Amino acid sequence: MDRRRMTAIGVVVAVAGVTAAVTLPSFAGENASPRAGGPAGATATGGAAGEVVAAMSRDLSLSREQAVRRLAAERRAVGTVDRLRAELGAAYGGSWLSADGATLTVAVADPARAARVKAAGAVPKQVDRGVGELDAVKGRLDSAGRQATPDIAGWYVDVAANTVVLLARPGAQEAARRFAAASGVPAGSVRVKESTEAPRPLFDVRGGDAYLINNAGRCSVGFSVVGGFVTAGHCGRVGDRTTGANRVAQGTFRASSFPGDDWAFVEVNAEWTPTGVVNDFNGGVVPVNGSAEAPVGASICRSGSTTGTRCGVIQAKNATVNYPEGTVTGLTRTNVCAEPGDSGGAWLSGDQAQGVTSGGSGDCTRGGVTFFQPVTEILQRNNLTLVTADGQSAPAEPPAGGDVTAPPATAAPTAPPPAGGEASVCAGEVSRTGEIAAGRSQAQPDGRWYLAQAGAQSACLDAPDGAQLVLELQRWSGAGFQTVARAGTREGVARLAVDGPAGAYRYRVTALSGSGAYTLAFSAT
């Protein structure tokens, strides 16, 4: 079966009988043998691990000897800074090393203390503000953070420049200055800098992604739940540790059942954020918006870290499989293929979670049969809550400090319909057209956002013929966009209306099935 993007449930077909020998579930959980002995290059070098020295040599263009000398100088600088910070008190303005790491500079807000810095072997620099004052300026920006628009990437203390830097995307510098002024920071204490940075959480939990168990076996994430994710029980036992595919510590198995059932719950640490999406292994993600059970004969797609996304149909439910390790009951049988490493991965019908990969027979070259453990049982047995792409179902509270007074839409005015094409059934102050394919999402207007005053907003989405789309209105929360209203297409059209607070908003269009051109029209008071 060729790899293909996930498609929505909606096709019901007759299923021919298939017989195949069932293999053990561990066929779908790849086991890697640990290396004998310790890690390569683990011998300490000048007090530093060999891997650290090798990485510094590679990434900082240093010889082995230069890396060792730099590490030694940095250790000495840490001790010097600790002593000077305590001695200088409020006059301490921060410290930094030169590009080669050889020179330590210490900023002082009191010129009388420069001699003490020299005596400690560092270079003094006279500044206007101590680091405590800089931190207080940043603290004011932090307190006003919910009022920052998505065009402000962040802010930080720059001790070398003795200022706080506010990062604004191209064209948004003036908006950043207004944000700084509204936060009440002293004039001249903040410098606005143009930046193309677009920060995002680096450690999202997504269905289908790989994870490692005790740094050995590999399985795939099923679905995000509050506090972690669900996966297959044969992947790990209670107490087993997991790391992400990036080798960052991820979580711990808190519940696991196999045989009899084949489910598990992994609780993740604070470095990882469960998200209501599944990796489509085609550069995008598929939203998860519920767990309504699909019937026998329905189309279904599986996502796993070995073979990506594969699709087929549901052949039977309440299947019992007699694995060599023992019997597992209550599984769902499909004609979708899977291979080692896909175990625990997500099964979807449209945007509805169905289960996690258990085991099967065959492979994705010849085809095969694969079974999944229904997700509803996992949630019920463990009192877990599925994380969905919908986010919050109600508008967020307006930020302190009043309403945004900018005009309701900063996007370009309504665009006329394409030459020779029919006018859309949707109308509004702003209109956008786009092309979308099944399993993909787009942000409008033009991948960006707009400002709206407090009050009513409405939108209309005219979908391609035969396509099923979802339209979401999302509001910037200060940490990310959160869904405040959602509507699916009926007879080719989706409409939504909401009365919400002022702020930065955008629309997200997701295709559950079908593809083609759509029109989105929206208005705000």
C-alpha cells in the first residue's frame, strides 16, 4: 500500500474476508540492543566529558586543546562572577565573556567599584543601570505579556548593552514600542530590535511520533491526554522511562496492561506539551477533535514512526488475538499494514481518535492485517481526558488594561472572485481564497492575524465541492493561539459567530476530506 496522507471517515465499503497468521505484538515495537560498555568518548578530558569536547570542537571550530582551555577559563569566570555579584550588590550590572571566552567583563553602575572588578581579574564597564533594575524592567514587560501581539517574538535582558531588548518582526517595530510604553517601563530602558524569530515549543507530544523506552526499545505515541499520552501496553511496564526521538527525557509509564488488554499511559515531564494533533509524516499534522467510534467498514488511517501514515478499512471489532505472550481481547481488526516501531501509534477516522496500534501480520511491502486497542477503553479505565485541537471551548478572559482599539481587520479589503468564476455564497468585510488538501490546515488571513475590538464577529466558509472542512476562530492568548469558536461544513458551507473580547485573532481552515479552492469571508464590529 502506498503511503498517503490521512483522510476523513466518510467512505463505507464492502470488506472482503482476509485470513492471515497473527504474529506477536512485539513485531511492532522495535527493540534496539544497548551498546556494550559506556558511551563512546566518555573519558574525562580536563574535567569535561569527551563528548562535550568533541561537540565544542565541531560546533565552535575549536581544536581539542582550545576547547579544554576554554572550559577551564569559563569555570574560573563562574567563581569570579559569584564573588563580585555578592560584593557589588546593587551596583552589579551583569557580566559576559568575550567571543573567544578569554576575557571576562563585569558591568558596574557605581564607578567607585571599578577597582574591585580589576582586582578580581576582570574588565570593568561603567553602565547606568544595575542588573536588578534591568530585571525589574523585564518584569514589567512580563506582567503585560498577555497584551503582546503575535508580531512580538519576545524580550530579554542584554547586560552588555545595559538594556532590555524587545524583538519585533519586520514591520511591527512601532507596535512593539506601543506595547513597551503601555507596560509602564521607564523611557529609554527598552530597545526594539527587528527579528524574524518565530518561537514555538520544541517538545510537543504528537500522535505517531517515535519515543524510546529505557533508551532501548522504540514505539510510537498514540494520543495526547491531559498530563501525557496513551500508547500500547506491550511497549513498557509501570516505572519504565521514556525519551523522545530527540533523546530528551520525556516521561514515565504510570499504567500499563498486557496481555488481556494492550494499553498504557505515559506521564510526561514539564519539558513536553501534549497537543491534540497527529503527525501526518507529510510535513503537517492532523487535528484530533474527539473519539467518536467509527463503524465496521469505515475508512481509517494509522500513523507510526516507522512507516508513517497508512490507510485502509475497519474489518471487525471485539477481536481476540492469541499472541505468544498471551491473549488480548476487545481489539479492532483492520487491513492496514504496520511494521516494527509503529506500536502504540495513533488510529484516526477523520478527526476522531480510534485507538493505538497493538500488533498484526505482514508488512507494508506485501500488505497485512493490524489490530488496534480502542482508545475509549484506555480513557475510561484510566480516567484520562483526551487533548483535542479545539483547545478552550469558550473565549478567553480579556487581558488587564482595556480593549484593543485598532480597526477590526488589518487584512486587505475584500478580493473579487477569480475571473470567469462564480461568486461565493459567503460575504463579509474581508474575504480570502485558498487551496487546501485533505489532512492539511491553513491560517487566514494570509497565514497571519488581525486585530478586533470587543464585540461580535462572524465568518462564512464556502468549501470545495464534496469536501468536509472545519473552520476555527482562534485568539492570541499571549502564549499561543487558542480556539474560541468552531464550525464544520454542512452542505458545503460553515458559519460561526462569537461575541468576544478585543485582541488578535486568526481563522484556521482544516480539510478533513476532499480538496480544492475555498472562500472565507469574515467581519468584526
